[in-house]
Amino acid sequence: MLQWAFDTMLGFGLLWLAWRALNSSDLFKAIVLFIAFGLLMALAWVRLNAPDVALAEAAIGAGLTGALLLAALARLGAMTDQNVSGASAYPVPSAQPPAGSHFSRGLLILLLSASVAGMAYAIWSLPSYATGLSMDVAAHLDDSGVGNPVTAVLLNFRGYDTMLEMMVLLLAVLGVWSLGGLQQQPEKPVAAVLETLSRFLTPVFILAAAYLLWVGADAPGGAFQAGSVLGAAGVLLLLSGWRPRVRLMQWPLRLALTAGAGAFILLGLLTLLLEKQFLTYPVAQAGRMILLLESLATVSIAVTLAILFLSVSSGHKEKSGKGEKK
Amino acid sequence: MSSLLAIDWGVIAILLPLAGGTACVLWPALSKPAGLISVTGVVLAIAGLGWRIMENGIYRHAVGGWGAPLGIDLFADGLSLIMLIMTALVGLGISFYARRYFSPRDAVRFWPIWLFLLAALNALFLSADIFNLYVTLEMTGLAAVALTALTGRIDALGGAMRYLLATLLGSLAYLLGVALLYHDAGSVDIATLAQRIQPNAAVWTALGLMSAGLALKTALFPLSFWLPPAHASAPAPVSALLSALVVKASFYILLRLWLELFGDFAQGASMLLGLLGAAAILWGSLQALRQTRIKLLVAYSTVAQIGYLFLIYPLASAGNGIAAGMAAYLAFSHALAKSAMFLAAGNLMLFGGHDRIADLDRAVQRLPLTVAAFALAGVSIMGLPPSSGFVGKWLLLDAAMSQGRWDLAVVMIIGGLLAAGYIFKVLGYAFTQAEVPHDARAVPAGMEWAALLLAIGAILLGFMASEIFALIAVDLVVNADEAGTVWTA
């Protein structure tokens, strides 16, 4: 009964937060609501017995995405302040619908309601419990080198998908760089509280990341969770004014960004040459190979997330300069 | 020889561009050579894969050694192979164009993203797993958006943003369909799903979500609103990649799902897709006719030509093999012609500093190769013999008439006439003198030849229709024993 009440509250809370976030005319408020939504969503995943997803949702969905959104908002503010006509360049959604669009709005609402109803019916009609591939995964878990079925699927059974996902992360950085690149910025002094806090928290974050990485072999955790916690440490350091040295921003940065993807590629080539089978690990070595892959992937994920934050929060000078040229 | 045949060319076609792209990130100074070597290597790998498929039948490789449905299988039959050949050849042409097109600053950004896009396309055409298809689709979409925004110009950023939102919405709808199918049938492997799937509410919803998402990503009218600004504002080689290859990726997934999973029970939905295709032909062609800029004209022409691809669905009752063959052939033909057109448009833009059709100012005298490329590609788009566009559209017309679908046949003919209208509009201005003369800049010969060779490819493909259809018919031609003797020989 208590669980049922909690789940109901959670469900309605999620819907309410989502609606408020979408409907808010103040972008800052919308982002804060979005972060709260992410945290509640993580709770929902816990209730659904998916702690791995919950960890990722809390760290990436609520934490890093929130930080990126706030950084983007700060930049948007800086741009509109410089532009006199800024308000028209970046319209904030207004509560009033434009005139004459009542018919199309009505049609849109009708279409959306119909598709939501159809989807709800389809989901309702599904069997409440489906085994899917979990029996298959359990049967082969002993050969996978790890004890956590989620890690076994991500790094072994479907390691090829994860390899491509690492490329997606790399592509995200390349995409952001192609938009404006990364500018060097001097260190900024910040409030003493933030500095003390980051000094205290960074080692804790690193320790937590290492724990998540190690424990991922047998319990919820793994490269994505560890990487996002480590990335959060990086964001915290960047927020407290720390900037990596110029030398570090050249090939060491590129090496860290490509470490995870590169490890997958090299392992793929090696297994193809030696075993004639792409990404097939020898059973005896599988555990060690997965740990190696996950460690390098953790570094890449963390650096990717921190660099995305740095790229979004820096370099709005060049961007607005381009706008003026046009 | 047999040792060459035993090489897993499919895996190499994915790994090579991934390694090349990663190398570009690590050593930006080596981007261009790394890019050209990788793209050439992919062409060789696809040739090897084609040879292997001709000898041994369908290609299959169990990644990780697990085998579907637990693991992921790479899979290539005739249809996949044609799409792979299309990607490799068109990609090679565009790469040699891009070699001269980009400034050193933009080249460093272009090559790694293009190589990852190439890897994603190869992986997509080699996939037989609906979740793996999602991953490759997402990778394709992100790379395409990043390429669109490459120049950082305001219009390119606007086009890219719109493209990003459309492509993400499409992927999410597709992913929701994947989740429903997995919950319903307990597998993400297409072959396993095909055995288990029954038409019920979940499957119908998945069909609707996946088809809508993929149609959005393929820019099927009226979901094509994002295509013209994105394709017209991107740099010329990127426009060529987007129009020739990227929209074909989502089209291929839809076609594959339809052939293997949904086609048997979704006749009504096939009719709807065909109807939208017919509307796309008319609307896209009329819009193309109205444009005053070449790149927008070519982009709207893509909207129209995508419509032809969707006419396959209502006409597919002729049999899956023939439908797949027509779709693959039309897609290949369009990829060659449209890439040539965008590259030619890029040359005209570089030459005159603008792409206003009315001010082409005797381009035919000053850039004869480029105008020839545009004209030859136009011949294929209009569907005049002996081009591949003619053969593809003729087969489609023949299927429509033999099934009594006169409405579709009429739309196809009108579409051809409108295409002739917009192509001759460009060519006409290329022969006349503009009122105000413009300064002209030199265009490197390599860029002119890249466009021309792709256009010649679109014509030559017209003579190879029987070979393409023979490839589609590739099945498990060799039984296990014979395969064994091939391996040991």
C-alpha cells in the first residue's frame, strides 16, 4: 500500500514537473525544474529495479545535462545582452498563442491525444512480464568474465554497440568543436567557499568513480556511471575556476578523448587477427579485457563530459563575433 | 586466393574508417591523407565483400562470437551490398572533391566527422539487429548534423539546429518502437523477430512509431520541412553526402523492416506511404521549379526523388525481391546523380561567389565540365534514356501499369516533366549572359572531374541494371558442403 502510494506520487510528480518545465516562460526556472525531473526520474528507475539506469540518469540526466543547460543559458544571456534586438533573435515561448492558429493547435492536440491513447493501449496490452533475453544472458554469464549481467551485455555480448556509442561521444565533442572550437581561458578566481568545497569534493568524486568502475563487474556500476561521476568532478573544478594547462589541451587531451574508442578499435583488430572473430575475448581473459576497456572508457567519458561543459561555457566571444559579422 | 576470400571484409569496412577517424582526432595534421586512405580502403573492402558474397552467398559474422539473438550479427545480402557499394563509390567521389574544397581549418573538422559518418553508414547497412540499427542511425544523424554546421555560418547553424531536432525526434520514435517490439517478441534480431511477430496492438504501434520516425529522417513529404534548409546551407560536399547517402540510411531501415517484418500485414500502411510518396513527387518538383537558387532547387528535387522511393511500397505486391531490387536501384541512381548535382552546384557557387540561377552568366563556356556534370545528372533525374534514372523509373512505371495503378503512373510522368522543367531552367541560364557581369574565381580541375565522374556513373548504371538485379537475387546459393570446400581450397 505504502509502495503503491509512493509510486503514484512519483508518477504524478514526474508529470507535474515535466509540465511545469515545458510551460515555464522563465528559462532558468525551466532548467531547475528539468534537473528536479531528472532526480525524480532516477528514483523511478530505482523503483523499477534498474539501479544501473538510475545511476546514469542521476549523474547524466540530472547532473551534467543540467550543468550544460545552465552554461548554455548563461551564454544565451550574454548574447542577448549584447544585441539590442536580442529579444526577437531568441524568443522566449510566450503563453499567448499567435492569432489564427486555433485550428492548427486544435488539430495538433487531437493528433497528439490520439497517438498517446494508441500508445497507452498498446503498452497496456503488453504482457506485464517479459523475459526477453534475460534467460539467455544468465546462461552465458559465466563465460562473459563479469558477474553483473548489465556489464556483461554492455561490454561483452553487445560490446559492439558500446564501441559505436563511444564513437557517438567522440562525435559529440567534434560537433561542438566544429561549432566554435575551444578557447583558452585564464583561471578565474572564485568565492572561497566554492574553492574549499571543490578541494574537498574532488578526491571524493575520484574515489567514488574508481569504486563504481571496479564494482561494475559484479554489481550496478561501470564505465558510464564512473565516467559521469568523474566528469562531474571535472565540471566542479571548472566551475571553481580551474583551467587545464595549455600543454594539456593539445595531444594529451586528444589522447584522453580517444582512449576508449581507440581501445575498442585496437581490441577489435587484435581479435580479428588472432581469433578470426571481431571482439571475441578469450574466456579466461575476458574479465581483464573488460576492466581495461572500462577503465579507458571511463577516462574518455569523463574527459568528454568535462570538455563539453568547458566548450559550452567558454568561447561565447567568438560566437557573438560571428553573429555581428552577419 | 581463398585466404583473401576468408577475410572478414565487412568488419574491415567498419573498423577502417573508425580507425581513420580516430587517427584524424589524434593527429589533425594528417587528416586529409588519413581520410583519403581510409575511404579508398573502404572501397577495396566493399569490393572484397562483394566478391565473397558472390562466391559464398549471404555474409554473416557473429560479433563477439555469441551469435544472434544474444549477440549482434553482421549481415549482408544483395540489398545491403548494393547500398554498401553506393556508399563506397559516392563517398570516394565526394572525398576527392572535398580534398580540394575545404580550407585547412575546415578540413581538420570535416575529415574525422566524415569518416565516422562513413563507418556509421557501413555499420548500418551491415546490421540485422533493430537496436544496433538504432545506434548506427543515431551515429549517422549526429555526424550529419555536425557536418551541416561545419562552416558556422548563421544560416547553416539554423538549418543544422532544425535538422538536429527532427533527426532526434525520428530516432526516439524509432527507439520506442524497438522497445515495444523487444517487449512483445523478446528479441532485437530481425530474423528472430520475423518468426515470432504477430500483428497485435504493440506491433502495430511499433510499426507506426518506427515508420513515422524513419519517414521523418528520410524527409518523406510532409515531414520534409527540415531538409531544404539543412541541405542547402551546408558546404557542397556535405550537401552531397546528406542528399545522396544519409537519407538513404533511414530509407533502407524502413525498407528492411517492411520486407522482413511488417510487409505481410500492413497493406493499408503501404498505401499511405505510397500516397505520401506521390504527394512528395508533386510538391517537391513544384517547389524546385519555384526556386531561384541552385542549391535550394537541388534540395527540393531530393524531396521529390525520395517520393519515387516510397512508391515501391504500394507496388511491392510484385514480390519482395523485385521491390527490393527497384528500391536499391533507384536509391543508387539517385545517390550518383544527386551527389553530382550538388558538387556541380558547389563549383558554380565557388566560381561565381553565389548560387543565383538567373546570374549563372555563360557558365557553360567557362565551366564546361561542371555544366556537363549537371546536365548528365539532370538526364538521370528527369528519367531520360539511357540513364539509370530512366531504367529505375521505367521499372516503377511498368509495375504501376501492370497493377492497374494509373494514378501513380500519371504522378510519375508529371514528376518527370516537372523535373525536366527545373533542370532546363538551370541549364538555360547557364547558356545566357547575365545582365550584370560578375568576377569569376578559378575552380580546381579535380573538383570539376569529381562531379562529372559521378554524373557519368549515374548514366553508366543504366547499362548495369541486370547486374544489380542479379545481386539482389543473391541468396544462400552455396550449401554448407560446398561452402566447406571453398574454405579449405
